[in-house]
Amino acid sequence: MNLNVELFDICYFLGGFILAAIIFSIYCLKLKKEIRITKRQYEKKSIGADDSALRVKTLENKIETLEAALKKQMGN
């Protein structure tokens, strides 16, 4: 009788341990997926910010060119 109770306790403990390991693994996989998604979003925003800065720089250069051309025409 005592052996059956101990065996039951061991099986119960191992079952709980395995279940906890499975739940923890699922949680870790979900967390890794969220991290990957967040990294992608950050990279897209970073690229967009770089792209916006490049557009502003291009427009500033165009304005400078037009101002120089206008001054040249005003001088003639």
C-alpha cells in the first residue's frame, strides 16, 4: 500500500513538472514571436525615418538650387 502511494506521488509530481515545462515552452515561443514582430516594426519605422530625412535633405537641396537660379535671374 505504501509503495502505491509513493509511486502515485512520483507520477503526480512528474506529470505536474512536465505540464509546467510545456506551458513554459509555449509562453517562451509566444514571447519570441512577439519580439520578432516588434523588431520588424522597429526596423520599418527606422527605415521610414531615414527615408523621411533623405526626402527633407533632397527638398532642401532643390530649394537651394532654385534660390540660386532665382538670384541669378534677378541679377540679369
